[in-house]
Amino acid sequence: MISTAMTGTAMTKTLAPHQLLRIGQPVHVNHRASWLPATVTCVTPREVGVAYATGSPAPRADTVVPWSVRPADGALLRPARRVAASDEVIFGSSTRTVAAPPWKGRDGWLVLHFTDGGQPALVLPGAVLRLVDHTPTVTVNGLPITH
């Protein structure tokens, strides 16, 4: 879905996240409340083809709904148990800063408290979260080096 907005004499287009994807791009896929690293293999309006980075000679391929895929640029994956104070967790389009390491509730879920004083997050113990990656991008003559 492409929407246009008039700003002065210029028109700007807002693209849905899956329309920004390209074949071969590293992405993160939300699968059962956990993020997995993958690479885009095809893009259609209703599905995104991905190959998961499994470490085996034959990568596992799948098609997923577009809203479960996010570009990997600027984000890193970390198990919820290893999240530390001052880590910035990406929740959809917002980012929250972790106040303290997670603790395990009596029900088995991990509880994350944030510095904004808002509602704590309950996270499955085996979940992998997306965090803001503050590693500076390496560039050569102003162009980023891709891996």
C-alpha cells in the first residue's frame, strides 16, 4: 500500500515495511514470539520468502507474512535472559530502555522493567529480542560496507 502526502510542492511516499525489502537483504523474522535471523529470497504483496541462517549447509526456507519481517540494519538479536540494564529493546515502532536485568516470575515468564516507568513487559524465557545496535557502521569513501 502506497500513500502519498503533499508537503508544499513536493510529494513524499510512505512505503509499507515489506516494500522496503530486497532480495538478499538480511532481515529478522518474528516467529512464535522470538526473532530469527534470515535473508530475503522473494517479495510479493502478501508473502516474503526467507531463508533462515541455520548454520547447516542447507538453509531452511519459508514464506512469512510481510508484517513479521524487519530489516536487520541497526538491530541485533539477543536472548531475553541476556538483556542487561541500559539495553534498548525495539518493540514495533517504539524503543524502550531496560532499567534492570530481567527476573523470572513465579509463572515462569521473564519480567522486564524499563526506565520510562511504564508497564513492564512479560517475555517468554526462551524468546529472542531485537535490540538497538549502537555499533558504528564501517564505511569506505562514505559508502557502508555490507557483509
